[in-house]
Amino acid sequence: MKVQEIREIIKLVDQSNINEFVYENEGTKIKLKKTETVTVIQPTASPDVVQGNAAVEVKPAAPATPKAVEAAAPAAAVSERENLHKITSPMVGTFYQSPAPDSPAYVKAGDKVTADSIVCIVEAMKLFNEIEAEVSGEIVEVLIKEGQLVEYGQPLFLVKPE
């Protein structure tokens, strides 16, 4: 499967109301999950839809959790955090903070970045994709650890915009 085909699948799933998508073919497995939480009315049954060799299991989503319950931090910290820009992963892959294992990280908390600053690499199918900040500001927090798998749309960094 080619990277362009994977990007098309990501785009189709993103534009649909599907929350999770799994594709397996000849030893290749692609699993996509949307990170947003949605309230869904519970259906009476969870049918399996089978077409050819692909199977899609339809499951109800978990009910949305109110922000007040999710927040363990004081209200001031929560509102400050909501004003931060999230740099998200444009693809599924492996997160790397530096261009090589013996090199320093592109950025760390407290570093200033511009919109075209490279902040990390996401490796997908042996292709190393440089991720840019997309906004000028200060890196507040690195949300992912070195070598961790990331999902499409998953937040990687929090940036305080200038």
C-alpha cells in the first residue's frame, strides 16, 4: 500500500462519521481512531458488516465526559491550557525528537519556534517526515516520548503563540 493511498483513507475517515477504522491485507494492518469523544445513542445491537475480505465492527462510542470532570487542575490552569496551540501529527507513525539518536532534540520546553521551524520527525513506512511548528511562539510542553507511536491528529506539542 502506498503512502498516498493511506493519506486518502485518512482523509475519508476524517470526513466521515466513523470513529475507528481497521484495514488488513496481506500482512499489512492499518488502524485509525478519531480522538474526539462523541455522545451516541446506544443502538439495540452491534452488527458486524462484512464485505469481501474486510470486516468493520460497528461499536457505540463512549459518552462524552464533561470538561469539569476531566480537569484535575485548577480552573486557571485549564483556561490557560485551552489558549495554547497544539501541534498535531499529520499521520500515523513513530515520533522522534531529533534527526539522529546521538543528536540533540529539535526543540524542548521553553524553546522559541517560528512557523517553519522543524519540531520533530514522524516516521511512517520508512519515510522520515519533518513536522513544522505551523505557528510562532514558545514550546510549553512536549506531549510524546521518544520512539512512541502516534496516531493521526494526536497532539505532539503545546505552543504558547506570540
